[in-house]
Amino acid sequence: MGDKLFYTVIITSILVAIVIIYFVVSVMRYNKRYIQLQKERIQAQIMIQELERKRIANDLHDSLGPLLSTVKLYMHSITVINETDKQSLDKASGYIDETIKNLREISYNLLPGGLDRNNLTLVIKEYIARISDLNVLKIDFDAPQDIIIPQKIEIHLFRVIQEIVHNTIKHSGATSLKLFMSNQPDGLLLTSEDNGKGFDLYNTRQLSLGLGLKSIENRCEIINASLKIITAKDEGCRIIIKVPAS
């Protein structure tokens, strides 16, 4: 009787252990699949977003831009004698010039020109030059001339840098931003460091205030990059992104 009870306990324990192991493995598989589906969903959303950006940028460049230029040429062909009318025409022409300039800037931000023809570092330098012309932030960018960047991740790295610059200008109160990019034995390294006021990273995430950070996180997830953000109030912000060699 004692042996029978003993074996019953053993068998029951084994069955319970099997059930627990099966449950744990099932949960792990579910979580792994859920994470994969989330990653695929984010990737699909970003791909759609990039296609929509490209479409809008092309529409602005191919339709509105030429249309405004045509309107300006037509205005210049108009002969006016009255000085007041002439001043009004000149002012309207100036507004059109400003609108064309803004359209080009919007089009560039939507679709960085040259990524299909030039390497990423040249496109980043052009982007930084555009920002520097605004005199809102001093940006230093350093990258070796022979840096190797896989083409499939270029647009994601550019968007990450765009987001870093945008967040720095909008939220940090910084006057200086340093960007560095280089090849490492285990992959690609991108770092940024500003002299701004910093922020509470935990609270920013909890309160859903870090939409820019979420965008950076999503891009990093797509290219399997690790992301480390080092910041605190009154201590600036440092971002370290490592893209694996594979």
C-alpha cells in the first residue's frame, strides 16, 4: 500500500511537472511569436509610412513646385504702372518664393534626396548644413570617409538622426549636439550627445511623452540595433546605438 501511494505521488508529481513545463514553454513561444508579430507590424507600418512620405514628397516636387513657379513667371509678365500695385505684386512674388522654399524643405524632410545616389554620410552632412543655416543648434558630425553602411538600413539611420536632431531642438534647450558614426568589429556604432537640460527617462516613457523616443526605438528594433539612452535632469542626453554586423 505504501509503495502504491509512493508511486502515485511520483507519477502525479511528474505529470504536474510536465503540465507546468508545457505551460511555461507555451507562454514563452506565445511571447516570442507576439514579439515577432509586433516587430512585423511596426516594420509594415514604417514601410507604409515611408511609401506615403515618398508619394507626398514627389507630389510636392512634381506638381505644386512647378505650379508655383509658373504662377511666379506669369506674375512677372504682368506690367503695372501704379506703384502701389507694383509693390503688392512684388510682395506676392516674395510670398511665392518663400512658399517654394518651404515646399522644398518639406519635400526634403519627407524624402532625403540622394540616398539612392550618395552614401548616407553625405546625405547627413547635407541635412546638418540645412539645420545649421537656421542657427538654432550647433551640430558636429564625425564619420570616417570609408565607413561601410548596409543600404537596407540607411533610411532607418537617417530617420533616427532626424528624430534626434528634432528632439534636441524642440525639447532639450541644448546649444550643441555631437553625432558620431563608425564601423566597429561587431557592427556599426552611432552616438549622439547634447548639452541640454536632460530629462527623466522613466517618467517620459510612463507618461507617453516620448513619441520621438518611441520612433527611435521602433527604427532600432527593425534593424536589430541595441539602443541605450543615458540622461538625467540638467545632465544632457547621450544616445548609443549599435547595429550588429549581421
